[in-house]
Amino acid sequence: MDSASVAWLPLAWTGTRLADFQPYVPAIDDSGAVVFQAGLAGGASGVFVARGDAVESLFPTMPEHQVSSHPDRNARGDACVYVTRQDGSSAVIGVQQGRPISYADSRHGVFAGIAPLGPVMDADGSVGFRASLADGGEAVCAWVGGEVHVLARTGEQFTAFHGLPVIRGAAAVLFRADTCDGLQGLYRATGSRMWPVFERPAAQGRLAFFPTQNASGEVVCGWASVEGDARVLRIREGCEPVDVDTGDIRFESLRGCLMGEGGELCFTGTPRGGRLGLYRVLARGVECLLEEGGLIEGARVQAFALNPVSMNARGRLAVRILLDDGRQLVAASR
């Protein structure tokens, strides 16, 4: 498939000013503005916002801070990102209602480090993130109303967390975890409670690392059985999972899912014998929007990246693309 057949709008290119967009994904807010991390000439980094033909700095670049994640941003302009300092400490920083804010900081005693991947933000400005704890172990956390909550940690129940947490409405955070009793699952947590949404024995296959959820509570995630059959599952609490109809295309692996609030659903996956692609779910079957090896902007796609923060409530997408001629671009669906 030639990706030129898909309406992708280039918003930013690497060049004189912006040297590198790797390895992080762009995010798109509900107004359609795209925010992304960029490395600058000389080794500094920053967070930028693209609207139409304009690219502006979102956070002032500070010599002691290195941006170390994708950013996320909601429709009212609140934003968050991870930074790492020269002294080795790390933090979630951003803007909240127009004012600079530190959401969580490893220098304050609770956390040994803020990582990996990046933070997620909902419409009310609540932030979900992963971190290493100062007293040992890994954690899924949330900043809600000025307070940081450790929602889940490795230890008695969980052995590991994977991928990106997702926060949608009522500050409920969805996360992917492995349990001490051999399960792979999706769990939802608030500051006061935690409960399983979906669980399967690890011996039966692999649950993808990047689930998504919408404000009504529907969850979508990839699952690959030990026999090599990969499926996209729609999950509602208290109901049996439903397979997404992918038509005649069968997949050998699935990476992540993205969902809007109007029923829009996309996922990244590799068809049997094929290459990694970005697929949109239709009323029946799927269509490929972007594929490794596809043609775009006069060159072949060498790699691309996006995750759940890369689709907004209206179903618009943002993606980072590396072309085989060395150029990198951040683009959005029209």
C-alpha cells in the first residue's frame, strides 16, 4: 500500500531548528493541536505545539532539563511531560490553567525516578504516570486535584507493569500488569480502589502493552494466543470480550490501540507475513492508513510511532514518521 493515498498533513519536519523527534510519539488534543518532543541542535530538547502551519515552543527550554518522554495536553491547554535533570533526578512538569507546575518529582522523597514512556492527561487536568518508588518497586500513579496517589505497585499482587497507563474521566487510570499468580491483565484504579477489567493466564498468550479506554468505560486491547492468532478485543466490565472484525486480514502481532469518543478505533499490528501498519476499524473489516515501506512525501516509511495519546476524542490522529531518506516528520490526519 502507498501511504500517499491517505490524507496525512505534515506539521513539523526535522531540519535546521528541530534536529530529532525520536524516540517519542506526538499527542493530539481535542482542539486538534499536536504537541511533540524535539531534540535541538547542540543537544537541548523542548516541547512544541503545532497548529496548521505554525510551530511554537510550549515549554521554555532550560539547560538543566532534558525532555525524556512524549508530552500530553488537554483541550483547555493543560499539559505535562517528563524531564530528567543533570543531577539524575526526574519529574513530571507542565502547565496547569496557564501556570507552570510540578506534578511529581523524584527529589521529594516518594519516588526514585519518573519513568518510563510518558504521562497521560484527562480533560480535567488529572495526570497518570509510571514511576520507581524510593523504597523499591515500580508503581502506577496519578496526580488528582493537587495530590499524588500511588494506585498500584509491584510486590504482593503485581510483578510488572507494561506500556502506557490511560486516564479517562473521574480520574480512573487503566493500566496493563502481570500478577504474582501468573495472570496478564488490565486494571482500573482511582485513589481509593482498584479492580480488574480483564485477566487471562500468561500461559495462554500475550496481552498487548498499550490498551486504550474511552470516557464511557469501554476498553480495547490486543491479544495474541500462543498459537499465533492475534485479535483486537473490545471489553466492557461484566461482559465477555468481543473480537473486532478485521475482515480477511489476519494478524500475527498487535502493539497498541487508540480510541475516540465517537466510536473511532485504530490499532497498530503486523499482518501474517506482512509489515507493521496502522489500521482503522470500519463497519466491516479494516483499512491500512500507514505502513512500514509505504510511500509518503516522496520517500518510503522506515518507521512510525504513536500510542493512545496520539488520538483525540474526535478521532484525529498524530504520528511520528521516519523516512528512508533520513527525514523525520510529525503529521496529523486531516
